[in-house]
Amino acid sequence: MLVAVINAKLSSRKADENTGSLLAVAFLRQLLNIAYLTAVFFVFRNVESGLLLPLIGAALGLTIPSIVITAKFINRASKGDDK
């Protein structure tokens, strides 16, 4: 969830800037997501309980907060609120 919040903060800071900076932020967000999933993979690959559940949890931990934060961001942007 922390990675999703960091991604949201990066996006909200660059929301009013040009398209080039938005693309750079999108690329950075994907790098953070990949780094997080890779870290989960390497931490849990030798655990007896398996790798599938931690990876599913990590993916859901990235996806669900991102959906909620994006929905709030869109609602705020559509209302014209810059906070």
C-alpha cells in the first residue's frame, strides 16, 4: 500500500504540468511497481509456504489502493479543486 500512496503523490504533483512530465511520472510509477514485486519475489521465493500468496497480496496491495486513489483524484479534478 505504501508504494501505491507514493505513486499517487507523484501523480498528483505532476497533474498540472505538461505531458512529458506526466509520461516520466508514469514510467517512474511502473518502475516502483516492478521493484516492489521483484522484492516480494526475492524475499519469499525460499519460504516454505510458497510464493503465490505473497505475490497475489502484493499485486492486490498495489492495485486496490491505486484504484481508490485514482478515483478520488478524478473526482477532485472534475470538481476543479486543486488540493
